[in-house]
Amino acid sequence: MKPTPATLGLIIPCYNEETRLPGVAFQNFLAKNPNTLLIFVDDGSQDNTLVVLEQLRSKFPDKVIVLAQGNNQGKAEAVRRGVRHVLSETSIAQLGFLDADLATSLEEGFLLGQQLGPSKQFIFGSRILKVDNTIKRKWYRFLIGRMVASVISKMLRLPVYDTQCGCKMFSREWAAVAFKAPFLSRWLFDVELFYRLLHHFGKAEFTAKTIETPLEQWIDQGDSKISWSYGIQMWWDLFIIWKHYNRANT
């Protein structure tokens, strides 16, 4: 029996995830969703992450791809490499990315990907706490996140609540635009995704074909790969991004 052709590709960037990767969750999802391809990009891990990923691939050789970057290049380039691989090596029509710790579950990412179509080309999860969902974040990360999100919304001139949630789904066409070139920032590349899509398609088409959807569940797993010292660098990155993309649009 031939393997079921994949219709959705999910990129999972990994860095030193040997003891954190929820292997059982990945295996259960793959067993139940044969039309999804998982692309793991090991970003120069210094532990046995690559070994763990290869073990997962050996169990699901038709549904798991493992790409290895020899040197750590940051989440932005890891995700971009995964997307470019899907675009060049497969005919998959919908693709997106999730964090390796599955703060957003594979099942919810899959459901968001299923909503893509001619009228909706970009769907991203948003960590909006409501009465009927579960969003667990450390209080200080929430406060910092809301401050940064407000600045980004002003930069983009777009009423977006959460650009930084690690759950985003794209049509093939829009992914090709968003991930064509390397990013300026190793971590704030999400902001650049919005700028690129806005500039290429225009604000009217962008807003008409984009959905920001509150997640049913997002749980902070802790042990962030971003150091506290990046708190200062982050504002410089935002300035560089704002300057670059506003200059490009003049």
C-alpha cells in the first residue's frame, strides 16, 4: 500500500531538545494523521537531539523529514530552511510551523492548517485568554509580551494582538513570499513575516485573507531558549526591522 500523500507540512525547529521533545505526542499524532508531514530542523544542537529525531524518523520514514544545520543559526533560519525544503521538494499546498515543546499542540496546528483555502491564505494562533480556553503563561512573560506586542502593532499599523505566537500556517503561495529571503533577526522574524506579506500583497488583500484566531490551548513549557540579555537586543532588532521595511516600502 502506498503511503497517503501529505497535504500539510509542519516545520518544527529544534535546538537542544533531547530531554524536552514530547516524543509520544509526536508518535500519536503521526499514527492518527497520515496526511501530515513533519519536518524537523535541528539547529546545531549540542546534545543528542539529532539522535532522537532520527529515531522518530525510523519509525515514520514516510512522514518525518530531519534536516540538520551544522551550526546554530537561530530559529528564524531553521524555520526558513524547513519551509524552503517543503517548497522545493514537495507539492504540499499548506504548511506552517510549531514550537518543538508543543506549547501549541499538533492537533490544533493541524486544525488551523485545514482552514486554509483560496479565501484564507495566512492563519496564525493568538494567545488570547478567554473564558472558554486554556492559556498558561508566566506573569512576567505575559507583561513583557503585551508591551512588545503593542509596539509591534504600532509598527505594522495593524490591529494584531499576538505576532509572536509560534503557531502559523500559510498557503504555499504566501509561504514562498514570506520565506524567500533570510531574516534580519534570529528571533523576531515573525514581525518580518507580517511586513513581507503586507508589502507584497497590500493591506487590503492581507487583511481579507488573514485570520488571527485565539488558540484553544497554549501552555508555557518554560526553559526559554532566549536569554534575558536579549531583552536589550530585542529593541534594537525591532528598530532595525522597522527601519528596513519602512524604507523598502517608500
